Amino acid sequence: MIKHLFNISGGLAAMMLACTVQAASLDKEDLLVAEALRDNALKFSDAYNIVESLTVEVGPRLAGSEGDQRAVVWAQKKMQDLGFDRVYTEQIEVPRWLRGHAHAEVVAPFPQPLVVTSLGYGVGTPEGGLTAEIVEFADVAALAKVPANKLKGKIAFINKRMERTRTGEGYDTAVGGRSEGMRLAVKKGASALLLRSVGTDSDRFAHTGIMSMEGVENPVPALALSAPDANLLEAMLKRGKPVQVKLNIENARLIDGPSFNVIAEVTGREKPEEVVLIGAHLDSWDEGTGALDDGAGVAIVMEAARLIAELPQRPRRTLRVVLFGAEEIGLLGAKQYVQAHRDDLEKIIAVSESDFGAGKIWRFDTRIPQNKFAIADQMMQLLAPLGIKRGNNTSHGGPDSSVFVARGVPAFGLHQDGNDYFDYHHTPNDTLDKVNPESLRQNVAAWVVVSFLTAEMQGDLGRVTNAD
């Protein structure tokens, strides 16, 4: 579509050539080309078909699983079909785990079944299960204050509600129960952990997610409860009688194995060694189809790069799309990428990632030196008509991107509306029907503006520090 657009507009191809001799960081011709890309994305973006293909043809893709292997093959083929200049993989090593069954029920004083799911890489119960009294804690901090071995023979129940926000910041205050809860439960002598799901829905789905396992010699079973079932336990405890719960769980820790970062490039015409890196993560949890987390992000960055690749000439720098592996289990793909490329990170002039679902982008954040703010202001001229406002300069660019920012790489953050994102996050309900094609096109339109202008601008963004 973009080739047709430039043919009928007669002159934008010449503007692209003019960009090579202009001295300004972003000149008028750059902005006109970016505006045409934006408008073309709004009309013709094919991102929805990409995420539809991933969720239907691959589905769940837990790191190191057969689904993950199929996703790597799918990504390479899709990138090749989209016409990128180079498509390749880089192997990473990942821990592997197989989810089995997870059952929980109240056995006294009011017998009832509970809807639960194992937290990622959790262990099973002894044969026949375990039954114990639950002890409620308002949050992970309250559990941390309990003396060692105080919970011997009990089940710790962390009952922290997550606040619904547009930015998703409520996640940061609630996720500690999932990441550190089991570790603390072991220290306090508990037999198991029950956790109110880290989510904002009232559906009877439980939200899975990774835990901190490093250094825990004798991990205990750990389950997330659906919000209605956490409410149920809360109401039972208010009646003043001990509440006993029976757990029966079977999971399996497998030997470590390979996964891959899948990478595609649009090679720069003047400075191919300089790279603008845009990313998403290819893996997902195993209970939904990973449409929002992060199939939508995969589609957004691939489609934005495809539109740029179809311009009459390549941008000044290389645009590199990285679909990171094993994000869900500790940003492993990004961490191993940075380690493998530690000697040439200075060649990455900016990084960004789409990993917050498929809601419309409403805010443009940065992490760039203050003397480069004029570049972001120029980008905003084209982002504002999309309903996007200027945000802050403290962006980490996304979960995987944060690993690069920690090494001084500048970042852009295109912040999506996450009001309902944590209704579906890490649940069986993360499926394609939650993706709105119109919102996805708006995402691509914003991404193509920022990606193209960063790859095309004169000069660079320097490095960032904590003071920026």
C-alpha cells in the first residue's frame, strides 16, 4: 500500500532523497514522509492479521515449550514474507516447566471448591495433597513481618487487591505478592501459598505469573486464586472460625533447553551499523493464546517496520525488530541479548517495546538527554492528531527495553490505555477477541512515526543517565 501511496502523491520519494542532504535533526521532509506513513497505517495497517495468525496457528507459547518452538518458526516465516532485508535468530537458554493439574477446596467450616492456577514454575503437593489452615495477610509486607517458622503447618493467604488504573501502575504495588510471596512463605515455615490474583477483574479466572525461585532450597506449592474466590475466603474468615483448605497440585520442572530471540532488519542506507531497536516478546503464558500479552505487540512492531521497509528508499539507519524470547520468566531473552552484544550496545541509538496489550496509545514518554527534547517535540506534531499527549522523561521503553536503558540506551515509550489490560493478563481469557483492529491501527500509526523519524534523523540521541 505504501508504494501505491507514494506513486500517486508524486514528490514524497524526492523528499526522501532530499533528507540525505539536510542538516537539521528532523527537517520538514522527514516530517512529511512520517505523516504519510502515519495516515497510511490508519487506513491500511494489516497488524490484526498478524496477531490473528499467531494466536490461531501457534497459540500458547510458554518459553521452551513446543508452542514456543512453533512460534519461532512462525516468526521467521512471517518476517520473511513481510520482506525484511535480513531475518535471523539468536539462541538463548531457558528453564522449562510443565503445568499439571491444580485443585483447591475449602474443607471446613464451609466446604466449597476454589478456582486456582499454579504460579509459574511452582512445585506440586505431596501425593494425596495437603490440608492446612489458612492465615490471611493484607499484603506481602505483612507476611514479611511474621517471625520465622510462625506459620509452620499453615497456608499463607495474601489478599492484596490491585487497583485499576489507565497506566497499570497498580500492578507494581500488587505484584510483590506473586514475585516474593512464596519465598517469604518458605521463610515463615508455611506449607503453601495462596495469592489473590494480580489482576483487576471480577471474573472467576486466576492469573498466573512467574515467582522468584532463586536460592529457595525447598519451595512450597503456590497458587493464585480468582478474585471471587479470594473474596469468598475473606468472607469465611470474617465469621471467626478457622478455614481449612485442601490443595492437590501436580507440576513438573524439566531440564533447561533452548529458545530464541527472532530478529528482522530493515538495513540503513547510510549508517547501517547504527540501530533503532523496536521490540516485543514472542513467548506467552500457557493458559490463554497470548493475544494481548504480547501477540498485539508482536504485530504492532512488525507492521510498523514493514511499512517503513516499503518506502522508496531505506531510512538512514538500520531498523531492527527483536521478538524477545522468555520475557515472561524474567526478561531472559533481553538479558542474554544484552550480554551477547555488550561490546556494541553503543551502536543502538534508541530502544522501545510494545508490551501492554492493544489499547490505544494515549501518552508519549521518553528517556533521552534533555538537550534532545526538541526531537520529541517534533515527533509530537504527528502524534497529537492520534489523541496522544506528551508524557514524562522517565520511560524505560518496556520490560525488555529496560535492560538496555540500564546500560544507557535512550528509550521511547508509547503508552497504551491499560484500563482493562489486567482483566485478562496471564489468564485463559487472553484471547484474540480482546484485540480491537481500530486500536491496533492507531498503535501502528504512532509506532511508524517514532520508528521512522528516529531511524532517519540527523545526529543521534547520545546516552542517558539517571539524571536525564
